[in-house]
Amino acid sequence: MSDLLPPIGDLPPNVRASGPGGDATRALVDLLASSECPGLTARRRRREELTGSSHDPIVWAEARGANVVDVDGNRYVDMTGGFGVALLGHGVPEVVAAVQSQAGRLLHALGDVYPSAEKIRLEGRLAALAPWPARVILGLSGADAVEAALKTAMLATGRPGVLAFEGGYHGLSYGALSTCGYKLAFREPFAGQLNPAVRFAPYPSTADSGRALEHVAAVLSEGRTGALLIEPTLGRGGVEPAAPGALATLTALARRHGVLVIADEIYTGLGRTGGLFQSIAMGGDPDVLVIGKALGGGLPVSAAIIREEVAAAWGYPVGEAIHTSTFLGNPLACAAAIASLDVLQRPETAAMIARCAASLERSMRSCLETPGLGVRRMNFAGVLVGVAIDGGLRRALAVCRAMLEQGYIVLTGGVAGDVLTLTPPACLTDAQIAAFSATLAAVLAESHDR
């Protein structure tokens, strides 16, 4: 299918009249239903019951730039960027070339025992990104990096307590899941196996910052908390930014009580919100910066970037390493991350992100700030956008499906599931953005009239 997309992936949608889901898709979805965990199949069935329309997935075959092609040859504009991974676009040539070159030389090394040159180079590049002398722990997922940060806090402070925030999402492996304030339903089935010393505070958004900061001060004053974990803007939690000055106040409170501040920049970092690290741009001064998603340009890799004096708490063990894994520092992922960083740190990339962010806000405000669409609010943080709509989860799911039928891939977010959460590639063209905004306005108008 390599002839379906030009290298830059700047084409409009092209979905056949019958909509997503042809013979090839149906065959693969049937196969999927016979082998995948039943919880995922049941989720799609519940969504069908809620909205009255199919929620079978499209099956991706190829992606480049801002375009995705499914196995039936339908072409879409991806407004999710593959869960935020494809900040630079799908199939970035420099990343693809680095992966191809590395694949021909070394696929796997011996992790922390006998590392690859790529692992060493990547850790040096990442340490240099921090505003203070730093050390790095690599991972394969955002949750991996969050857990490395939580372990660091335990070693550095000796306190198991973690203060996280309502609406925050940090991954679903056990250490990260215990801090997941996004939905109680995610934690509840496994509560007996999770860290009981985790507490939650209201997220310090503009509407709730006073109450949130009072809550934080009260919890920290108890002296049992070792880590404060926060996203500078809630990602999956509904694209809600922290209030102006909130991160600086939180940092000051944490310092006063000897608590480490962990900034989860998995969604917001590496340029998506404009600067390299949004938490620092917003006045925070974290002890650990957690990154992932865009770092690998499409390959799984993440990192906890730790202040050097804090990282010293890991000590100098003479026995086996107490935090490692077989694929830690995988050469293929590290090569992709180095290439991705090369592109991310170019001045022209910053200009591309700024142009895309401005075009998104201008076009979406023009089309969606209209009575009768049921839009409660829109938040823009670079190319991280949240559109909160009336009608709850049912309407949001229906809107996402209708947008898919028009050729746009959109996801829901927010604790109530009523926020259309956009994390698109920054290589979107103005024409793609304008067409998306007009289509979304039309779909919202139709769904609001029902």
C-alpha cells in the first residue's frame, strides 16, 4: 500500500461511501474478537449499545505525516497522533532511516550490563535537556518512567506516601496505577495490591486552585509524603491546565516539607505544548521530569530525568542492579529516540509546532464558538486541545464515530468521557485543519439537534 500516500501525508480524508469497515477490516476484527482479552471486545459492545452504532475499530495498514490508511484503503486524518506519539508526524524520514540503519547492525544488547552505544548516547542527550545536572533512567513506556520516578522518591525521602491529583493519568501498570486519579474504576479491581499510601488532591485548575492548594498543604504537613506527582496540563483527564502560579506554589510547598516533585510530561513535553517542558515554562521546578510518547518517534521508549543530587539516593550497589529490565535501553528504540530528538530540537520544528497550534486555535474557535453546537469550553495548549461538549459520554462517542465516518480519527477524554481530546501531528496543514474544524462543527450541530 506504499503508493497510497505521498511522503508528507498532507492529503484530505478519502473514505468510501459505505464508511469504515470493509471485507478486510471485518475479517481481521472477527479474528481479533476470537483472540484478544474479552474486556476490550466487551467495551466496544457496550459503546454500540450506548450509541446505537458500530464501534468496531478500523485496522491501520499504513501511516505517514498526518494520514492513516486502513486495510480497506480508506484514508483518514489522524487527530490523535497515535495517542500523542506522532508529534512530528507518522513515519518521520529521519526516524525511519535511523531504525533501518540500526536494525541492520544491532537489535538487542545487554541492557545495563553491556549497553549499546545508542543507549549511552541517548542518556547523554536526555540529561542535557534538563535545566540542572541530571541522571537518566530509561523505560519502555510512560508508566515505566513514572515508576522509576516513584522509586527514586522512595529512596531519596524514605517515605512511601505519594500525593497525586484527581483526573491525573500516569499509566496502568501497578506502581503507576496506584497514582491514577483519572477514574476510580481503573484502580478499584486491584486496590488490594496497590500502594495504600497514595493520596489524591483536587487538580489545581483555574476554577479549583485555591481548594486544591489548601488540600495539598494539609496532606504534606502530615509528613508522610515523599513524592508529589502532577501533569502540568491534564492530558487524558480532559486537557485542563494548572492555574497560573499553581506549579510554583506546589514546588514551594513540596520543598518546605522535603517532598520530591515529579512532573509527568509524557503528553505535554518535548514541544507539544510549545516549550521543551511545560512544567518549567509554567513556573514549576520539578526534581524529576518524566517523558515518553513523542520521544521515540513511534517506537516504545521513555525516561525519568532526575536531578543529580536526587539520583544519588540510588547509591552505588556492588551487587545486582535493583531497577532494570531485559529491554531497557533497547538499541532500536534508542536510535529512534536520538533521531527524534535531532528533529525535535531544530528551530524549524518549533516553528512548525507554533504554526500548527495557532492554526488549530484560530480555525476551531472560528467554527466552534457558535451557539447551538453544545460546546462548553475549549482549551488549547500548543497542539494539545480539549473540546468539552454537552451530552455526556454517549454524545461524545457518537461524535467520534461520526467523525471517523467523515475520515477523522478523534478520541474522547475527561473523567466523564465528554471531552474530545486532540493530540494531532504538528505537520497538519492549514487545509487539513480548516476541513477538520468545519466537519466537526457540522457533526456537533447534527448531534446537538437530535
